Amino acid sequence: MPFSSGDSRCPICGEKNNCAFVQGKELEKCWCMQEVFTPDVFQQVPLESRGKVCVCVKCVGRQKKEGEG
């Protein structure tokens, strides 16, 4: 499913998600390709945005930190 111009914001916090794909770059160069996503991250994404909008690095990091505690 293609991303739209509104997909540059994290669906969890609203900050820029810095998605390389949305910026017209190769997906393989995106920051997310080096990250491990916990199931908790995806549960935070509203249902209508799941699989359509990327989260940001801050939200991924926050979920990892909360999982450690």
C-alpha cells in the first residue's frame, strides 16, 4: 500500500518519523531497517494507521526502554 504525504508523522506521538520511503529514498536506507520493533510499539498505533504509517525512532526507543524496566 503506498504512503501518502500525511505519512511523515508518527501515528503515536505526531513527530516526524523520518521515513526514507516517504522522502523518496530507498527503503533499505531507512533508520527502521536497523531497529528491532517490540509488539508493544505496534499496539500503540491506531488501527487505521497500522501497516500504513511509520512510527518514529523516539517511540521505538521509548518502548524498548519500558520493556527493560
